[in-house]
Amino acid sequence: MFHRLPISFVILTLALQGVTLAKNNLIQSAEDFAELLPSVQPGDTIIIADGQYDGWSINLDGRGTADHPITIQPQSPNGVTFTGRTHFQITGSYIHMTGFLFDGCDMADISPIEFDRSEYCRVSKSTFQHCEGNRPAVDILPGARNNQVIENRFIDIAGRSVRVRINEDIYDHGILTHNLIQNNQFQDIPPLGGNGRETIKVGTSQPVYGHIKTYTVVEGNTFLRCNGEGEIISNKCSGNTYRGNTFLDCQGELVMRGGAYCLIEGNRFMGCRGGIRLSGTHHTVKDNVIINSTGTGIRLLYGMTKEQGGHYQAVSHCKIIHNTIINAGRAGILIGDGRNRDWQEKGIQNIAPEGNSFQYNLISGSTSDLIIADHAPNNLIENNILRK
């Protein structure tokens, strides 16, 4: 015969077995949040009451698990807006923050979101818009591993939208690795009129840290009218993947500023100023489609040095294969851009790209050169389809 057990007995049994019952916690202020955090357990959800909140500063040091993450969400979809000098410093593990609006935040000296030595944490389905200041909207710091920035929107951001930062802190906190920037939309990034507004920046100071392998993956994102500066994505370290992104009407390029062993695969560029720009070594550029760029499709720069250490490292041992370039304004592929440009104390670009291979690319156009090699003879160019 079946006997229904009392609820109190079930709860007691679960407690004796070490099973924690997840809780939903509704809060209405930063003070409530800070008071609650020490008691949050794996599987708990922190619900922020709908409303507008200004200048929150919260350290998220909770410890969830893979099966039972700690979730932070609004009371209703898109119901919570953060403004002003808002700062969430994520230092814990398996924390999922989802569904918020960051509107007009002050990023003069701090980022709305920082992954700081966090592991397996996520920011998703949130919108960052009309934020002012030079700091990035989302900053991934040394020691941060396996975090995710997925399915967010970044609109009219005055600084960088996402930065993966490498500096001397890696010696204390470790190298940041395997972070994912996926399926986000970046749009209407205004021009700066100079350097410093890359939409995504992966790595810092490539002459010093360009050899560091972070294994960052940037994939499935859409970039619409991202005109902050000439580098929409700036890669300054090694071992990263840029795959399946779409660039529409952007005044810039996907740029390997340096580094080595990066994969640039399956990206689409339509109506942009350029496509892909390379410095560094051993990159693979494959299966990309570049249509109606006003400049070049793919270009390789001259360098100041062959090895890492120069302001630009000459391009060597890269594979440029199976790409499609249609109607580029200047050239489909340009091997050796910036020859003899003098950067004063940074040096002169006088070392040609060499040891690179260009194979099985389809290049079509009627008003520009299809392939240009500017005093860069030591490269393999074969089995390409060229159509005028």
C-alpha cells in the first residue's frame, strides 16, 4: 500500500542527504543584495525587483556549481535598468547574470561588468546602450577562465564593448583563458576620430604579451555600423578563434594586430571599409566571404621586426585559403601594405610578408586589382580563381 510521506519528513530527509533546496530571493536595493550574498547557495536565484537603479557596486563572489549555478535576473523580462556608475565585479564561479538593461552608464573609470578571476560565469541576454566613458562595457581580466558573454546587445558604446585584458596581473592571477564571446549584436558604435574604440579588443600591448595564448573564441556575433575606429576587432595575443561573425556596413576591419596561431574562419563582410588585416605569424584565414569592401578584402602588413617585439610584426607562415572576395575597391588581396612607413620612435615598416601561402581563393572584380604583391616575392600564390 502506498503511504504519502509528510512534507516535513521529505525536507528532513533531503537535509540529511546533504541536498540543498534552491531558493528564490527577491531584493530591492544594493544593500539587500550585499546582505543576501553571504547566504546564497548553489542553485539559488537572486531576483531584482523591477525598477531603475543608479550606481550599484556589487562584488559577486558566490560559488555555484555546473549543475546548480547561481542565477541573477530581473523580476520580469527587461524590467530592471541600471544607470550611472554601476559596477558588478564577478569573482566567483558558476554565476549567471541575465536579462538586464545597462542604460547610459558612466564608464569613465570603471566597467559595468568585470570578470575578475571568475570561472564558468556568464552574462547573457542583456543590453548595454548609450554608455559614456573610456572603459569597456564588459571587461575580462587576468585569471578569468571559461566565462561567457552571450546573446547580449551593445548599442552606441563610447568605449570598447568587450575587452580581454592582458597586463602584469597575469603573473599574480594567471592567464585568462577559454572565454567565449558568442551570438552578441554590436551596433551603431560612433567614430572616435582616432585610436581606442575597438568594438572588441582581445589582448593588450602585443610587443610584450603577443605570445600569450588565451584561447578566446569570438563567434556568431553581428557587427552593424561599428565605426569606432579602423579596428572593429583587434587581436593582440595568440591562440584565438574568430569564426562565423557577420560585419555589415562597418568602417573598419577584423585585425590581427599581432600574435600567432589564430583562426579566422567563416566570417562574412558586406559593404565594409575592409575585411581582414594581418600582422603576426602562423594565422589561418579560411572560408571567409568579403563583398563590396571599399578598400581591400585581405591585406598583410609590412613589419618593423620578424619576431615579436616590433610595433608591427611582419606577417609570416600564414595560410590564406578558400576565401571569396568580390568587388573590393582597392585590391582583393594585398600582400605588403604600409611599405617603408615611418613610425618615428616605433620604427619603419620595412620587412616584407614572407613564407605565407595563398591558395584556392576566389577573387572577382572589375575595377580593382585582384592580387597585389608589393615587393613581397617570397610567398606561395597558386590555385586561386581570378575573375575580371
